[in-house]
Amino acid sequence: MKGKQVPHRAFGPVRNDKPLITCIMQVISATVPCVAGKNQSKRRSGCPVSMSLERFGDRWSLLIVRDLMVRGHRTFKDFQESGEGIATNILADRLRRLEEGGIIREEPEVSDGRRLNYRLTEKGIDLAPVLLELLIWGARHEIAGASCSLILQMGKNREQILAEVRRRWRERDQTPILPKFDSENARDLARVGR
């Protein structure tokens, strides 16, 4: 009986001598969440580097994470005034994406519940080793506004720096670990290096 459903003992209905369980399993697997109850967006590949870059690989997201992690920034205004020149619409979008990705979260200001502060989540603070290595790599291979001695010290004391970053996060200590990098200093170094 071509095209007609016939009950099958092992798999339920059959069409054209093929069980319909395949179709049912496809529907089930398409609706089962992948991680912690959240449906994941379509990924380019299963490569962890690719997936990470999809989450925070744009120009601004890691700078926001950096400012939260090592500069003590907490508010929208802090990020606007960080010296990077991010447009307000881009900043709002990146904060939203980082929050949706579970890297940051909003918290009401203790002294004024109408104001929002941003804070790294556990997932966000786990980016500390990545940011430290980017900082060291950038200072080593590019003309930067960072103090060479500061970067050398950080490179020699990676574990202590990472422990301090995590301690400050746990204790909500907003004291900056890194100074604001001076773009004027970087331009001067570039002129001297020519």
C-alpha cells in the first residue's frame, strides 16, 4: 500500500515501508536545548574558537569586558567615557548581547535603584586569562600606550594577576588594576620607533 500509514509493531506508523520515527526524532532533536536550557543560535561550526568569536569577537565586546574586569567600570556612562570612542547605539547593543550571552548581567545600583550597573558573571570572569594574554601579546608586538615595565611584570606574574582579578571580582572591588592607556604616549612611541 503505497503512501498509506500502516501500524508497525516496533516503531509505530510506517509509510512506504519506512518507519516515521526518523521524522519524529528530527523534530525532537530540533527542539531540545543545547546548554543550560537555552536554545542556541545557528553556529558556523562546532569549533570552540569559532563559537567564542561569535559570542564576543567583535571590536567592542572584549573592550567592555576589559573595562569591567580591570578598570572598575560599571555604568553605561563609564563605558562611554572610556576613551575608545564607542557610539551609544553600538554600546547598548554590545551590552545587550553580552548579557544575552551570559557574560555580564545588570544589577540595580545599591544607592539608587533606578540606575543600573553591569557586572561580569562567572562565565565573564573566566575570560581573564584570555584578556591578559591579549594584553601581553599586544604590548609585545604593537606600539601601545601601556608601560613596558608594567606589561613585563604582568607577563612574569600571570597567576598572581589572574588571582587578583578574580579576588576583586568576588569582593566587588572596583579599584582599577590597569591604568587608562594613553593614546598620546602610543603615538609618541610610534614616532620614535620610525
